[in-house]
Amino acid sequence: MNSGVAAETPDLHGAYPRLSDEQIDRLSAHSERRPTQRGDLLFEEGQRVHEFFVILAGKVAVVEGYGGPEEQTLRVHGAGRFLGELGLLAGQASPLTAVVVEPGEVLAVPVDWLREVVRQDVVLGDLILRAYLVRRSLLIGLGAGFRIVGSCYSPDARRLREFAARNRLPYRWTDVEQDEQAEELLRRFGVAPSETPVVILHGDVVLRNPSNAELAAALGLGHRTPENISCDLAVVGAGPAGLAAAVYGASEGLTTTVLEGLAAGGQAGTSSRIENYLGFPAGISGAELAERAVLQADKFGAQINVPAAAKALSVRDGHYVISVEGGSDVTCRAVVLATGVHYRRLQVPGIEPFEGAGVYYAATLHEARMCRFDPVAVVGGGNSAGQATVFLADHTECVYLVVREADLGENMSRYLVEQVEHHPRVELLMHSEVRRVNGTKALDSLVVEDNQDGTRRTVPARALFVFIGATPCTQWLSDAIALDERGSILTGSDAMRATDLWQHVGRPPYFLETSLPGVFAAGDVRSGSIKRVASAVGEGSMAVRLVHEHVDRPAGSNRQQRVSAPQSSS
């Protein structure tokens, strides 16, 4: 740190608000006032932070790489402001260091007491949460945080970047193929190019090609544990339906465990802006909706495990057992399956080398940052494609929207159609399909064919975003649950017709109940569901109500012990 005291950073988009005297007084109970001296560290990069700091006097700098060769001051805060970002509430390790640059005084608020205060004071709670959400977005935009070093052609490098992006983790990408400083950086840490990808944490910790679980553990992400878990309710999948089930299950007294293989939010978490979700007239990004829901579920005591991919479902001693990758089991009285769907891959010549490195199935700030100022293309005619197009058009030079249908309104909501059609940087290619992608080391163009007259044109594109429908994530269930011809989970009367198990149960299945009593399905994975965020949230909450109906029935009336154990697959 230099000897001078930097000026306070201006407030940006509500990221650095100042607390009122009344709000500080509310936080003061059960908190400690501490004098500070220049150079004091309030928290350090790589450590979990257990206190919420309010600056009462003096100034504090927020620094990346403190004490290292790449030290950088990101923000400076004065009296009335508070420190930290979203990881504080989520229990993650801090990506930054807070160092006093002008002596004064701080209020140290235990995080547990902070949670109690904001639970009672909605205005204060929303102020802090909103600031933390914006700060996380700003950090991601800056490319701050841990560093991933590898080749853009490496599948493991793509995997790590996707995991970081989907979990909204601030990180910096260094491409050994294009960054001239990459070789020097690897030499400094004693890493050979053949050992990449590597993750560099806290300035000096090197993880060589870590698994997602290893990276999550190093960052303090989620509650991932190798130990077996026993609970009332297991929720598989943390999209809108799963998170809703977690919130309502935990808030209504059920010990609730959530298993998520990649990141909270599901496919909705990749939506840049959801504008037709009730209660958010200005719209909300899928990532922000997921982050709010995760914090809400955590507040009620739900245990969210990320990454924790379910691999089998079986019955043992009258309870359901979900086997999790890594060897642990979750034993529960009831299950909500909310695994959602994954986008279909585009099958055209030349596309394989660019999967995850030019061809993407999500359009978040992470992808937008990588193709800034370049022309890009979006394939698809539904709401996901429309949302991605509008979002990318605000960050790139030009967006070509390739739609197979002749009418944009056939599968897209009217509000999105109007935005797409009137955006000056969007060019519509109707009744058209991609026939080939071109490029050597990087994607540079697409061959697009008009499916009415057969003419072809070459469209410049440095990135391709694909939204062409989805497939239910039910492969792991094998023969455990009755599915329809598309792989979606049958529920209610459809599930009853698909199996004879219900003849022994003594009641028909509830509306969201599957072919197994006490196992429910909610959201996009359910056969016949409405593919909307709002309906997924509604089904997740409704499923919990039906879980109560199942577990509260008089002993013996469910007769689950007579249900044959479903086959499981590893």
C-alpha cells in the first residue's frame, strides 16, 4: 500500500451505500466497537469472514493480492459504509483483503446477529443484500478473484470456467494460447504447461486440475460433505423449483437437504433478465433470483450441497436413499425431484472443437465479457434465445438471431419479440438454420441456410449461443421412476397408470407424486409442466405441501414397506 490515503470510491449502482445513524444503532447491540490503526487487516483473502464491519471513522481499502507483486486497490470506503460482499452471507472465503488506510473505528457485527437484525428490519436487509449482489457483479466484471490458467481448447479448463461462471464466482482467466504473460506466470509457480489447467488461489495456492468438488471446498462454497446425511426431505436440483421446495420445506420444520451437481439456479440461472416474473417490474436476472433464494433457504436452515450430483435412487428399510457422486448417501422420508433440463447440443459440422470455447449454451456476464465488441450469433426461437439476444446486444457489436420458424412470435413471448425486433444491433435471420461453423483456432463465421429457398450465406460470428430446446435430466434415475417417451417424470394419474405399485399403497398418488409414494417431481423435469420460472416456483412450494400430506398420514396407511425397491444405477 502506498503512503498516501486514496479518495473514497464513489457509490456505483447502489453498491456502496452509507448506513444511517439509526441503522448503525440497530446493529450495535451484541456488537463491538474497535479502534483501528493504519495497516490493520480486518479480514484477509482466502479466509472465511465471521463479522460484518461498519466503518465508523477513518478509511478502509479493499485490496486484491495484498502484499504480492500484483497488489491492487479496488475500493476505498469511509465512515458509514460497510464491508464485504455476497460471500460473507454465503459462508464463502473472502476473495479480497480489507486493510485500514486511515485510522479510526469500526463496528464489528457477528454475522449471526446481522442475520437476526435484517430478518426483523426488511429495509436494512434489502439494502445490504442489494449492495452485496451488485458488488459480486462488479467483481465478476473486473475479472477479480482467483485465477484459472489453461488452454481454451482444454475440456477441463472449460469445465472449471463453467463451474465458476455458473456459481457466480469472481475469477480471472489466463489463456496459455494467447496471453503472453501466461508462461512467466506458470514459471513463477513451478507449473509446466502440460500440468494445466491450474487454479491459483489467494496469491500462492496452486490447485492442479482440481475437480469441481475440490475447487468448491477450497473456496468454501456450499455445505459439500462426504459424510452420509439423514433428513426429512431431500431435494434433488437447485433450480427455481428445487430452491422453492428448499425454502418452504425448511421454513415449515422439515430437515431439508438439497443436492445440486453444478450450480444453484438451474437453466433459469443463465437467464440474463427475467421480465415477466411476479414482483419484479424492472426484471431480475436468473442469477440474482437464485442467489436470493439460496440465502433465503439458508436462513431457514436448508443445507444446500454444491457440487453434489445424485447418481441413484433406491429404497432401504422403508426410507429413500439417494446415492451421491463421491460415495455418500442421503437417507430421507420424502424426495422432491427438481433436476430440470439441459439444453440440446447443436449437431453441425465443425462445431466440436469450439464447444465451451466459442459455442455456448448460456449467455451470462461471463460469456458476454469474452466476446465484447465482436459479432455473435444466437440460435433458437424461444424465450431463452430472446433473452440472450437482448442481453448480448447490449454488450457486443452485433447479434444475428437465427430462427428456424417463419414467425418469431410462435414460441417467444410478445414482450421479447418487440425488444428483439426493435433493437438496433440485432439482425433477424428468419426461417433459417445453421449448417456449419468455421474457424481454425477460434470461431470466426457460420454458414446459415434459408430453409424456404435453400440459399446460403456466411455470417461473421466470434461466438455462437445455442438455445434449441432441452432434454430432461433424468438419466441418473434409470428404471427407478416411470418416465414418459421424452424422459420427463410422470406424476399424478399418469404415474398411477404407469405402474401397479399404487395398488398396495391405499391411496391414489397426489398431483405431483411420481410412481413411487413420497417421491415428488416439480418444475421442468415433470411431464406436462409449464416451462416458466413462476410455475416451477409454484410447483416446488406445492410439492412441500404434498410431502406433509404423505409423511403425516397415520402409521401404516402409506404402507411404503410393501413398495418394491427401484433399480438403481451407478
